[in-house]
Amino acid sequence: MQTTCSRSTPQSRRRAREAGRGFAVVADEVRNLAHRIHQLATQMQQMIEELQVGERLGSVTQRIGEIDGMNLSVAAATEEQTTVIESLNVDINEINLLN
């Protein structure tokens, strides 16, 4: 006749194995989730870096637009100065003709 202790030992071992398998499954899932979270964090970091590059390019484009506007202002001022100089040359020539 088996004692209660000897009968419960195989059952305890079976339960322990089942619990161990369950723990292993949970541990695998936790590892998989940790790996996936790491991948997502890396992707997010890359996206942030790409956005920052895009913002810098946008800023550069804006600055180029500002410089272009300044160039147009300089060109307009140069044209005005050329017109004034030509007018002065005409006036100087007329003065010279009077003398």
C-alpha cells in the first residue's frame, strides 16, 4: 500500500512540470514583447531623426527664400541707382553743352 506522501510526489512533479512549462511560455512571450518594443523604439527614433532632418531642410528652404527676397531687393535698388546715374549723366552732358 502506497503512502499518501509517495502518491502525492508524482502528482506534485506533474504539477511542477506543467507550471514550469507555463512559466516558460510566459517568459518567451515577455522576451518577444521586449524585442518588439525595442524594434518599435528604434523605428520611432529613426522617424524622429527623419522629421528633424525634414525640419532642418524646411528651415534651409525658408532661409533660401529670404535670401532670394533680399537679392530681389538689391536688384531693384541697383536698377534705381542705374536710372539715377543715367539721369545724372544726361544732366551733366546738358550742363557741359551750355558751357
